Amino acid sequence: MVIADPVLKAEKVTKQVSSPEGTLTIVNEVDLHISSAETVAIIGASGAGKSTLLALLAGLDEPSSGRIWLNGQELTMLDEDGRAAVRANHVGFVFQSFHLVPSLTAIENVMLPLELAGRRNAREAAAGVLEQVNLSARREHYPRQLSGGEQQRVAIARAFVTQPAVLFADEPTGNLDAATGERIIQLLFELNRASQTTLVVVTHDTAIAQRCSRTVRIEAGRLIV
């Protein structure tokens, strides 16, 4: 299904890498259109190409062929600096491994993307989002002083603080126990509804996929819609 004016669009996107066995095709001629404020789950077996596809859509990696647009800008026409600028202005990330800076406090981690983008009032904005994720009392704590669930809440706050056009989440509960993971997913979708951000989540968890407005499956690099 082709959606008018998609916030994220991929056309015939392929990613190949060299290996001792020859050329491997990890993502194979993927077409995907995602509209503003849509929530989309990308599911599939381990090694099917889910995380590679997410990295391509987010401009973290370059396709071997094909074209990708994010919020009206063609990523595949930009160099690394250009793609980094698009990510800084339009994209948020939540990863399985949190990726917090250990030497920064919770509030400093959330402030970081705002400061890198030259935004004013970074501390005030970060404090507001930490309040939304119920971590105001922990904002001066370092990641090592926080539980896994608290670290992921900081990561979610950091992802939303820039009010991104698209938020990419790669197995966001993969390092959490079931109960904590459920609370994190509840929070992620609540914030997403409030902000009307487009959410693209890679997951093997059917419960997460069922919360999304659309699910697409990737098998051996090919998208099965």
C-alpha cells in the first residue's frame, strides 16, 4: 500500500556485504511507505535483516542500491555529515542496550541531543521529559546508579526530547525482564500517542507488534507486508 506524503519511504532498497562465502544480500529490494504518526512493527526471525533495515531507514547505514526519504529529504543523496544532520533534527532512537553515556547524569544524557543541535533551554526541556517518565527524583544519578528499567526510561526521554519526526526502536525490551519490559512498552506508546511521533519498532515480541497500527515481516531480506 502506497501512502500519500509518507514521512518515511524506501524504494527498491538493497544492502549487500562481502563475506568469505561471497556476496551476501541482507536486505533485498525493500519497498516501504510509512505515514506521519503511524506505528509500524518490523518482525522476523533472527538474522532476517530487521536491524539492518532499521539502520538503513534511519540513515545509520547506506544501501547498496535503492532510495530512502526521511521527512522529505533523500538520505541516499547525502554524505555522512548530511545524514547525521537529518538524524539530529528529525530522528530519535531507543536501543536494546540503552547507549547512555556513563560519565553523564540522567538529565545530562537527555540534554545531550539538544546541546548537540544547539537548542536553547536544554536543561529545562530535559527536566520536563524526565518528569514525564517519572524520573525527576533520579535525574542527577549516573547510569550505573539506575536499574535497567530506569536506564531505558532515560533513553526514551532522550529519544523524545527533540520531538523527532520518526522514532526508531530496536528491540527496546530485549535486556529487561518481562514485567519491566511491559512497563517500558506502555510508556513508549503513551509518549508516542501524546507526541504523535511516527514509531518504527523492530521486535520479536508479538505483544509489542500487536500494539502497532501495522506490522510488516522481513524474511531472508525481503519484506512480506
